[in-house]
Amino acid sequence: MHFGCAYNGHMDITLSELEEAINYWRSLRPSRGEERALSPEVDALATVYAMMIFKQEKTIPMEQIDHTSQQLLESWRNKGN
């Protein structure tokens, strides 16, 4: 699977890749309870997604993403291995 694009030697993640990662984590950790609260994993990635939408960004450098979200994205990327 292609993950991000090389940009000045750095790894970027696209909005569509982030959507795929969110859906992956939603399938593993669905919302629970009457309030249908997001799991911590989905919540972390949804925050990155919301900021990208707000800033109208189509890609974001991985180094600009918090460490927890980076780890979640790496786990998603390596899910087939």
C-alpha cells in the first residue's frame, strides 16, 4: 500500500489516507455506550482530520502530527504485515 508522498525528503499523509486509517481504527475500536463516544484511537486521528479540513490541507507532514497519531498511522500502515 502506498503511504503518503515524499516531500522534500519527508513523509506526508493525505486526507484520503487519514480517512482510511480512521475507518480502520473504527472497525477495531467502535464507538461505545449510549453517548457513542469515539475510542481514544479514533478521537486522536479525528482531531488531525478536523485540523486538515479546517486549514483546507490535502496533505500534512508526519512530523507535524502528534506522536500518538503517528503511532496509530504506522500501525494502520503495517496492518497487512
